[in-house]
Amino acid sequence: MLLVADTFVSDAYADTFDRVLAAIVGKAAMEVEFWRPLNRPELPDLSRFSHMIMSGSEASVVDDFPWEQPLAKALRAFIQAKKPVLGICYSHQFIAKELLGKKHVRHSPTPEFGYREIDFTANPLFAGIRRPLVSVVTHFDEVLDLGNEFSVLASTPDCAVQAFQMKGLPVWGVQFHPEYGPGSIEEIFAAEKDSYPDFKKRYFDDRKGDSDLAQNRKIFLNFLTTQ
């Protein structure tokens, strides 16, 4: 059974993420439970779950929030039990902050928005993914200077750590958003465009067509078949 930790602050963003991810997970024939620490700080019974996916968030990882405490407990419990974990965007950064410390996350000097070509190395998470991998990017923060316990798996010219894995453990983080595509990300882009003066300067569109994004779902299927 899959536990999805939804870390969005906005109800609308949380609802969109849950809906999009439920559609993806449905193809894997795995039961799923959504848990939002912001509204439900008590931990679910973690023994019932084999995998955990942690969402992105409009919150900044360089800040500290009360709802991060149960999230950290869940993360460490999964790692101790050697159960698969996938952190997306904010949660990718949160894994680095929680395990290595705040000096390993920062406000990015080169934030990214739009559809970016991701350079990746061979890894079970990317099994069956053809090059180029184009995915949604939307982040103001980033991970840096990972220790020897991590392998960097992917990058863009403006973000050196687009994906990582903890060495010897089924724990991954991806800075990009493999769950989103056209029709599900525009609400977030619109809000960022209104609030960030340099949005257009930092917007990328490396797509040849919308079909470029379709293979992103394989990342989730690869993750969910990890033991």
C-alpha cells in the first residue's frame, strides 16, 4: 500500500496533486492513502505501507514549519525500515535538509519554471525512459553539496541536483515534477507569474510536443515496483 504525504499549503494545489497522482497510481493497481501533515499531524500507522511518495509544496524548504516534524518522523521510519521513498520538489529538498542539515538547501540563484530537458544517468528510477526526458520544473529553492551518502542522478544547466538517490537505499528525490503535464500545472504557473517579476526570464519550454511529457509516468511505475 502506498502512502502519499501531501505537503502543499494551498487546498487547491493539494487537491490537484492528489487527483493527478491518484490517476497515475491507479495504473499500478496499488492501494493508496493520502496524508496531509498540515491538517493531520498525527502519523498514520506506517506499518501498513510499503512505499511513500512526498509531494512538492509552495512552502520554502529554508523555513521551518510545525508540520515538518511528523513528516520527518515518517521519512526516518521508512528509511530505517528500508522502504522505498520518493520526494518531489520541496520534498526532494526536505530529504536533504532532514538528513544532512539546512546548509544543503538554499534559495536558488537560478530558479526554473516551465518544461525543461533533464539530463539523467542510468538508474532503476529511470528504467525505460528515453532521451531527452522533458519534465515540468517550478522551484525557487534547490539542493546543493550532497554528501557521500547520495548519488546525483540528474541535472539541468541551472540546477546541479535534479535527482538523487541515497546510496544502497531505495530513497530518491526529484527536483522536477514528473506528475504534472499541460492542464494540471497552469494554476501554479499563473500564480508564480503574478508574484515573481523575473518569471518570464526563468521560463523554459524544451518540448517538441505535449507527448514529450507522457513518459514521465514511468518514473512512478518504476518506483512503485521497487521492493
